[in-house]
Amino acid sequence: MQTDKKKKTTMFNKNIKLVLAALVTAWSVYEFIQGHIMNGISILLLAGLFILLYFKNEFILLAFLQLRKQNFEGAQKWLGYIKNPSTALIRKQEGYYNYLHGIMLSQTNITQAEKYLKKAVKLGLAMDHDLAMAKLQLAGIAMTKRRKREATNLMAEAKKLDKHGMLKEQMQMMKQQMKKI
């Protein structure tokens, strides 16, 4: 009989990262005052790392890397470390958190995927092609549920957002499928 040990990990609140950055910056200033310029610069770079992690959450970045390898279980594991997204993440990161969940669930449970993708669109995504992909996924879900008007509107919005034509083939395939409805 195997027993699963649950890891109890706590997620840093987003504000803790800012406090750590401020403390490390103060340490850097102290090093500059003492005349240790190279130490001050090195420590200032460490403060920059905390600022970077405030704006780009480490768990979301690791989940994106796992998705790139088509490893949905690994991505789910990394997203699982984020216990309370509304307090641990800034607004755009929370949008990406929901976006990743929506993409992963679109393979198995389209009702749940629709919920996550709608929340991601509402919260906003930083890049237009990510927003276009989310709307295209929502259009596919709407088409599956026989809501042709909603699917057409979402396709038009996705087409406007896809400025580089990266989703052109998927949109053409979806238009062909929409004709059958």
C-alpha cells in the first residue's frame, strides 16, 4: 500500500517579492556607500531578479515551458503550486493562469475550458496573439455547442488580433467547419 505524501508548499505573495527587492536594493546602496562598487552592482542585479519575478511569475513561465513540450501533466503540476491566484499574481498573470488552464482543459472538458478562457479574456493577456488564440478557442467551443453567431463574432475578433497571421490556417479550418453547422 503506497501512501502519497502531499507537499505543502506556500506561494510567495506578490508583495513579498517587492519587499525583498526593496531590502536587497537597500543592501546594494549600503555596499555602494562602503565603496564596494562591484558588490553593489551584483546585489542590484539580484534586486532586479525579484522585480522580474514580480512581473513574470516563475511558475507560469515553467508551465509554459512544459506546454511547449506538450507535457500537460508537468504544466498542471507547476500551475498547482499557485494556491490563490488572485493574491499571488498580478492581473495579467492571473489572466495567463486561466489561459493555461483553459488550453489544457480544452482537450478534455470544454465547459470548464470555456469558463477559464472567458475569465482569461476578461482579465486580459499581455500579447495580442495570446488573446487571439483564447478567442479562437472560445469560438471553437461555441461552435461545438452550436452557437454559430457567438462563434462568428469571436472569430472576427480573433482575426483582428492576429496581426502576423499565425492563426490563419486554424481560422480557415474553423470557417470550413462552421459552414457545416
